[in-house]
Amino acid sequence: MQQSAVWIVLALTFGLIACQPQHAPRSSEPQTPQPKVVLLDSQAMEVKLARNEVCTEKGCTLYDMQSVQTNLPWIDDYFLTRLAELEPDAFASSTDVVVPDVESEKVVLEQNNQFVHYIGQRNNIAMFAIQSYSYGGQLPQSMSHHEYVNFDLTLEKRLSLQDIVIKGQEVALLKLLYDKNYAWLKQRNIELEQLKLSDNFYFSAKGLTLVYPVYELGSYVDGMTELTVSYTLLAKILKPEYLPSLPNYAKAQK
């Protein structure tokens, strides 16, 4: 669905949610020490590649990559490793270099961009996205993709959907996802049995948003599909530590 202004909306959302006061424990309740939350600092950083242009007999690909430099080195290392997995040719110094005839009509030039964006932080959750964009060459049309990356800063790990969903609640989440996006899915003749949970997700202003690649659920015109379930419906599905500290969702469902 729509991707316009996603970075501004998500950044503002995380900033507002992070500022919400936490419910203070009653004096009669035992107080459990909370782990210290690291305030993340992130700056854009150009990635130094083994070569920015990789050529084969079929033509050349130009690479442009940006990552992030943060105050947590394990996050920086994660993204450099992930970019190398996505585009190994750009990092492989041992790849044979082919110099095609630039005047030959057989030379095909493709542009490949990989950019890591810092979106925001909510308590112990830090959210990023890897934006991939390719065009030119033998591609029939430009292709773009957003891979959302959510970190638990306390656990120092990337979160999968399985990490944030209460065990055994996957089917309930899938049904909610279908019911709350029924009109859009029905227009494209997608039944519940055809829908799967996506591990590409982010915490949006409206709720948990699962993201699907181009063509998986819609057409090229639809772009990447985003299906959202409101946080007010997820109190018994998501683990408490991954819900925003806003209204009491458990009471709201009664």
C-alpha cells in the first residue's frame, strides 16, 4: 500500500510513544528493577565497497550503499553483514573484473541502491528499514523493497514475528489480520487460506503492520502490501513488552 511519508510518520510516532508516562507501581506493590534503556544515536554512513561497479559479459551494475553508524557497534555490524548478504558481488574482492566494450549495444547498465534508514526508538525497541531500489539494465521495470528491522536493545537481537507474538496465538493474529483488512483482500480475491503471516513488520502509529513483497498479494501498481492490526486488539496476542505504554488494552477489550 502507500509508502509516501512513511519515515516522517513512523519517526513522529516513535517519538510520541516514547514520551508517554509509564504507569507508576503502587506503593504496596513490590518494585522490580527495570533494565536501563540505551538512548540510540544514529547517523547515516556511506558504505565502502570493494568496487562500486561490477561487470560481467552481460553488462555492468552500479552499486550505491548507505548504512548507519550508531553508538551500539553490534547494530552497525549487523547491517554491514546484512548488506553483504543482499549484494555479495559488491563486497567480493575476488570477483573477476570484466571490462565490456562501452560502445557495444550489448553493454547493459543497472543501478542498485541499498539504503539503511533509522526510523525511531520506543523504550527498548529500535526500528530501522533497508530500502532496496533497482532499475535499468535488463529489468523490465524498476523494483523497490523495504525490509523492516526491529531490534530489542535489551536482548541485543533482531526481533522476528515469533519473538513478539505469544506462543500459540499465531492463528488468532492471522485471522485478525484478514478480518481487519478484509475489503482490500477481497477485492483481490484473496481468501483466508491464502494469507500467511509475514516476518517483515514494523510498529506503526495505528498498530502492528505486516509487509508483503510486490506481487505476493497485489499487483505492481499496488506496490508492497501493508496489512495492519490495531494495538487495541493485540493485548492477548503480542507479548506485553512489545505493546506501547498507552491505554490499558486488556480492559479495553472487555
